[in-house]
Amino acid sequence: MSVIFDYNQCNSCRGKDEPFCVKYCPGDLLSVDSETGRPYIRNEADCWDCMVCVKSCPFGAIETRLPYPLASYEASLKPRVLADRIIWHLKDASGREEVFEIKNLE
Amino acid sequence: MKVGRYKVEHLQTDLLIIGGGTAGCFAAVKAKEAAPELDVLILEKAHIERSGCLAAGMNAINAYINPGETPESFVRYVRADSMGLIREDLVLSIARRLNEVVREVEGWGLPIMKDKEGNYLARGRWNIKINGERLKPIIANKALEAGARVLNRAVVTDLLVEENQVKGAVAFSVRKQVFYVVQARAVIVATGGAAGIYRPNNQGSAHHKMWYPPFNTGAGYAMGIRAGAEMTSFEMRFIALRTKDVIAPTGTLALGFGAKQVNSRGERFMAERYAHLGAEGAPTPWRVYGPTQEIKEGRGPVFLDTTHLSEEEVRELKKSYLNMYPELVLAWAANDFNPAEEPIEIQGTEPYIVGGHTQSGYWIDVNRQTTIDGLFAAGDVAGGAPYKFVSGCWAEGAIAAESAAEYIRKKRGKEEFQEIDSRQIEVKAEEVFAPLNRSDGVRPHEMEESLQKIMDEYAGGISRYYEMNERELSIAQRKLEKLKNQVKYLTAGDLHELMNCHEVIDRIDVARVLVKHLQYRKETRWPAYQSNLDYPALNDREWLKFVNSRYENGEIKIYERPYEQLIPGDRYLP
């Protein structure tokens, strides 16, 4: 696993040259499906889990899923990017939630 | 996809920067500052907003002259950490600018943590804490603001060099079938180092779960090697001590949270077995060698003991990782792992070639000019100066940019760009796009696996506890020559895979030089980084010198270069 798309949230960044996730992926791993017009990951095994696409998505439509050999299925980590800070929502496998707010621009 | 209707685009610039990462973006800002009239063009394989080592962020600056230290004391420390052999001129020139570049980036918006008096919060002798999640966008935007032009998704394959003077570079786009021919008066190569030469820690669906960016594939080294630039110290591989599985940095744990290394029996083995070298403060290669030997001798797993941490400290620890390796926090959550209850398992990574941590790379003068006239190098791709990390890459980017601007002013400012032989360009473009035309052949990932198998098994990979001997290296060399002859069978289905083809071509060229260097140094200077079981001792009498190489008429020739001590004192004392 690498990243999963919630296509109910994603609108393929309509009006842009290409979706932000496709534009910024440091591995050029995201592409737009020529039939559906939606972004997808062309090679899950090549993902570095850097979360650049997750952070770049204006709709919160992308989620990181770590490779299964390294991490069980449950748990999620979702960043919300604001003007001068990032807010991380973490949910562990037992359902416990933690929120971290970090200022990342002075 | 078929090649055939590719378009050739010609570009001209004063200063071409290859690679828009940590060093490249900073160099662009400094070049525009030094000479605002210069046109500066960055060619970037991904997108500068989030490319290179800083993609996910950074939680510390690890090369900073804290109060009480000096540039000279920094050189002494780096020299001892590198087992008494570094280019002191290069390290000193970086050290003198570390604090200036850090303050500058702080001014651009990087949050640096401070104590109540407003001093930077130290995290060790040379380290300060930052909230650097957005560090890359900050420097990328500054490069744009400074007026640099950027061409994203452009993969440089080769330098253009005539009579040992750089003339530019060629590249292809991964978005459209375009072949770029870029003419320049000077070039700074700042592409980063190389991962994926060796079989990595994880396999299959997790094979890119590595510490160094898997997209840093040694392109900068490879284009220099092919152009006949002199390279140094490839044999000083970098092997990082990282958290097992999710290969995240451990400095955060050891320096930031006081975690100590323990083996399966709970022994503080660094203190017990390596006290004479400084125990947990031993030179970096020994801090990888130590735990690796514990595992080899049956006393693994090895841990960083975090069980002393309070819940509040664990929360701070998670914040620290969210700034840099958020996926570690996710993995802990998924596996119900609490570092306050259990120690964190650690291990060595695959061997990387990374001039920002060790010193493999271009042989440069103090102005950062390589042995090719007009070609400068900065960051992980530049050799001779270990312990650069992020801030050292900025300092080196600044030096390279200022030198390149001066070089253009003095030597090539009025130069007319010559017309490039179109036949020569056509031949090169056909060669670059050739994998698109082959319907049958070897896929890039297959060749990558083949390379990684050779290197792991015969050139001291993870499965060999990083150790090697002469016989193994000669087998590696033979197999690599065979592999090199197979690149003509590489096949690609699209432009992304074409990029993957060139990545493996570059990795093979780097691996061939690496093995030559490993064969030549007949001692063991940096255990684990370079453990030769046929010559297990450090031998200053014969090997206190640099092993360099240069590609000449299709062969890798080795040269020895002398070591010069500038800063007095015992070379093995930090």
C-alpha cells in the first residue's frame, strides 16, 4: 500500500494543468488516468511515504497507507495544512486519537 | 509508446543548476545575489516545491557552530569522526558560513526553537532544533523570488563538455516527448547522492521504505563520471543507523531524547566494547559497526532505549518525527507501539553514496570547481567534506554560486554560444529515448534488482554485515561489467519508466566506480562503511590519502591525492 484516494472528495483539481498531487510527487509516481481523468498511483511499491501528495491535496482526499509488511491495517495520520501551521490527526489501531499542532512558518 | 516525434528544445542560460534541492535552491538565491544580471536556470527532475532530501521536512540542523565552538573545532570534530582523513580546506570553508546561512533561512520563515533567553535550542554539540516541516517550500519559493528560472520534470542525462570545459547539459522531460539542449556559461551540479545501489532493508511492496530518498539515484555522479570528471572517496560509503522497518533517523532519539544503545541482553555495548573510541560518542562509522557486530554475533536485536520517556516526552518525540518522518508515527500507531513502554529497534541501512554525510563525490577545489572547467559541485554530490547535512549544503551552495558567478564574469561573460552540432544532438537523443522503442528486453526494475543483488552479496551489503574481501570485490566487478553491457536491452513503456531506465544506468555507473575504489584502498579506515576483511586494520602510514578516479577511454583509472592537515592537533581527537 502507499496512498489511497477518496474519489468522493477528489475533483482532479479541475481547471489546473495537472492535479497538485501529480505535480509535486517527488517520485513522479502519480498520474492522471486517461480514461477516468482521475489521479492514481502508477506504482505503489515505489512510494516513499513522504506524504507530499497528502499535504498538497486541497480536498483532503489522499491518505497514506504504509506498506503492509511494516504496519497493520488500522490507524490513520491526516495532516491539515494551514497558512503558517500544520495540524496532524493521528488515530491508532485501538481507536485512540491524538492531535498535534505545529507552527511551520514564522 | 514509441519515440520518433520527439521535439528538441534549445535553451540558453548563464548559470545552469542541475538539481533544485537543498544545495541547488540555495545556490540559485546566492547566484542572483552575487550577480543579479545573470540568468539562472534550475533543471529539476521532480518539482522544486518538495523535491530531494527535504521532501517531508527536517527537525534539526545538525551542522551549526553553537556557543563555545569555532569553525576550527568543527573541523577537528569532523576530522576525528571521519577517522582522520578529510579535505580540511573544504570543511573549514563550510564551517565558516554555517551560522550565517542558518540565520538567513530563519529570516525566510524557518521556525527555529529557542530557549527563554532567545538562544537557539541546542540538541547536541553541533545541533539545533527546528520545526522544519515546510523547509523545502521555504527555500524553493526563495529561489523563485530571487528570479531563478525553473524547469521541473526535466531529467538531465549528460553534461555537454568540450576540451574539458563545460558547455551545458542535455535532458528529457517526463511530461512530454521533449529533448532539452541547454547551453550555459557555467554549471553547478547539485543533484544529491545515490540510494538503491545496494539491496535495501525492505523488499517487495516496501522496497522504497528507506531513509535516503529513493529518487536520488546518483545522476550527478554518473554524468560527471561519464564526462571524465575526477571523483573522490567513493569507498567511504554511508551507512546510517536507523529505526528498523520504517527507516527513520535516530539522532532524534539519541541526541534529542537521551536514548542509549542496548543489545538483546540489555548491555550498553557501545560503552562496554568501544569505550576507547568514545563509547556512544564514537565516530559515526563505529556507531554503525558496533550494533551490526552485536547482531552478527547473536546479541541482536539492538535497540535505542526509550523506556525512560514520560508520556509528555513521547508526545514531543512524535511531534519531532512529524516534522521529518511522519510515517514512523503512523507505523507506531498502526502497530500499537509505545516507545515509553518498549525500546525502539534499530539497524544499519543499505550503503548509500552520499557526500553530505561521508565524502564521496566530485574532487573540487575550495571554490567548488570540479576538474572540468566551469563545472561546480555542491551538496551531497560534492566530495571531500563530510558532515555537511542541510546547513553545510546551503553553505556549499553559496560558495559554489559565488564562485560560478565570478568565473562567468572573468572568463565567459562575453562568450557567444556556439551552434551545437545537430547531428550529435540527434544521436544523443536517439540513445536517450531508445528504451521506448524496444518492445522486448529488460525492465528497469529488473535491472535494478540485479544490480542490488550483486552489490549486496559481493560488495558488502546488509546481508554481509557490510564486510567484503578482495575475491568478492573482483566477482562484483566482473558482474557489473556484464550488467553495464546489458543496458542496451532496457525497455520502457512510458516516459516515467524511461526515467527509471536512466536511473538504473546511472546507478550502475556509480557502482562500477564504487567497487574500483573499494578494491584500491587496502586497509579498513571506516569500519562498516568500508570493512575489508583482507586488510582489517587502519594503516595511516600507507593510506592517509585520498583515492580518486577518472573515466579515461572507457576505463576507470585510479589516482592518489595527498591529505593536507590545516588544523593542528591529534587527528583522532574530536
